[in-house]
Amino acid sequence: MVDFRPFRPYIPRLENGEGIIERVSPPYDVISADELARLKGNRYNVTNVTMGGVDGNYSSAGEALRSWIEHGALAQDRRDAFYTYKQTFCEGEHCWQRTGIIGLLAAKGYAEGVVPHEETFPKVKEDRLNLLRGTETHCESIFGIFDELSAKLKDRIDDRETMVLEFTDPQGVRHCLFRVCDPETVESIMAELKGKTVLIADGHHRYETSSRYAQENPDSPKKQFVLATLVPSNDPGLLVFPTHRLVKELPASAESFLEFVKSRFDLFDVSEPSELASALEGRPSSDVGLVIEGKAYVASPRDLPADEMWELDSYVCQEWVLKGEAWKDEPTVFYEHDTAKALAKMSEGYRLMVMLRSPSVDMIWELARLDRRMPKKSTYFWPKMWSGFVYYRMA
């Protein structure tokens, strides 16, 4: 049973001439060094907290956050409410709107109707745990998907929401936050979510960290929850991008590495790396694209084991391209979801690129329900949920 509750967040209170875009940011794990420096230049930007650790210590970030509240830069909303978060965005000639409901999700680990779909990195979880210890605040929302929202409740929410803030980010995505505090609607949301299953789409590290933090603080009711934005599975704006793999060092010469690959794959030459994405279209979901020192191939695996995981190109890549007797040591893998940027990096010293494709939301659900975890960075839900417009204080 999913426990999803309304809450009273702290919301930015803007000074004269200040825009909300100065306070918010993309999630911590997709911010470049240059972008981080620019964001931190704004005194009250959320990255001064979420990325404000010093050697893993976030006590100064916690002090900064408390000072923001004392000086009125953040103010707590008046009553318990859910919030709807609407993102309007375009990709090519098509435009969508994705709508999530922001509230507090009980952080009970992968039980009580919450399931993961990806593996995680232990070091990242330790850092996020230190952030919670130092600030006692959730500044960023995890992103979950739940079974379909009833049309009746959706219409009721749309009729009763009131605008709180809006902004457009540098990528052209419009973000709008609405408050839903009508008691009957709030109760209806809680009741409908109780019978659902929530799939963690983005934020596995933060959810697992929040569950550990809850266990560390069993006597604190507030610390048993994580800030969450839940999107119904029938929302038209659920876009998933792939995350390509790049490696700077091959374990042997390109010719020797190709022989290793040929032991498990049939290779088909592609005239140019720029045509690789097109060459993969319509092929089995287990096929991968390879760029090895400037030459491009479609790699189709032979004699796959009879297991659902082998239908994933990310799993095939992990087990048969980046593992095996050719590799003396585990390679250092770099991740890039933007196909054009990934291809461009091949001229910057990378010797291998593995091009992957987007798994369907249905496939993600199917594997999660089978209690199977996809490899790290198998999915990239876009656009990202931004941070810094609602804070959940547990102090």
C-alpha cells in the first residue's frame, strides 16, 4: 500500500526584481561544472545546498538553508496541500505536457508498493545521505510513475488547482507549479494512490538514501518520508531517452577488440557514425551500435540466453561488450544521453562508443514487476524534474 501525503513546503519568496529562475536548478546529477558555478553565483540558488558539501560534510549547507528561512528567502505555505507540477516541452516538431503530483512518499525501501528499475552507485548514496544529515531537508523531488490516474480525479484536480509559480528553463521547457488544497480532492488523491504501485523512474539514489535516513531516525515521523513527484503511466509526456556509453581506453588494439566482439556478435558495417542511429531503427532491442576508433557497426548478438534481461541493449552492452576476457580491468565508462554530443566526443580521445536506444515504459514496468534491475544509467527520462521551488523541512 502506497502512503502518499500532502504537506506544507517551503517555497521561495522573491525579492524585488528577482526571478524564480535564479533560485532553481536541474537535479544535482546532470549539472556541468560551468553551469554549477553560474547557479551558485545566485545567493539563494538551491545548488548552494544540494551541491554545498565540503568533503562530504553538509553542515554549512544546512546553516545556509536555515539562514534563508530566517531572512524570509523561503516561506512555508499556509496549509497542507498537494501540488501539481506541469512541464510543457517540445522535441522536434512535437510538443507535450507532463503532469505530476508533488507530495510526501513514505520511504520504506522497496516494499509497500514501491519498485525500482535500475542499479545504483554506493558512493552517490553516501553523499546524498550526508546531505540529509546536514540539512534535514529534501530540496529535490524523486520522480515516480504510478498506474493510471482516473479521469474523474484528473478533472477534479484540474478544476481546483491554483497557480503558485512558473518559469521557462534555458532548454525551453516551461515549468508550472499549482497548489491543490481542497480537502475533498486531497483525500481523493491519497485514497487513489493507496491502491497503486509506484515505479521509481528517476531518483533511485535519493529514494534508497531516504529509506536509510528513515531507519536512522525511527522516532521522527517527518523523517519517514521523501519528497516525490508522481506521474500517471498514461501521461502523454513520459519521454525516455537512452544513455550511450563511452570508453577512452580499449584493452587491446582496435583489431583485437573487434575480434573479441565478433566472438559474440554479427557485425554490420555502417558507412558513417552519423548514420548509426538510423541503421539501428527497427532492429531487435538487443542490438547495439558500436563506434570503434571512428568506424561504425551494428552489432547483433548471437545465441542470447532465454531471459528477459537479454532483450535490453544496455544489459547486452554491460555483459558482452564491456565485460569478458578481453578486459583485464573493469573499464571506466562515461555516460552521455545526447546522441550528437556522444558522437562528437569520439574526436576528443574516446576510442569506443556504444550507442543504445530508449527502452519503452512498458518494458521498464515489466522488468520492475519481475523484480529485475536494469543496468545503471539505462534510462534518461526527459525533461528532468527541476529542484528548488518546493522544500520539505524535517527539522
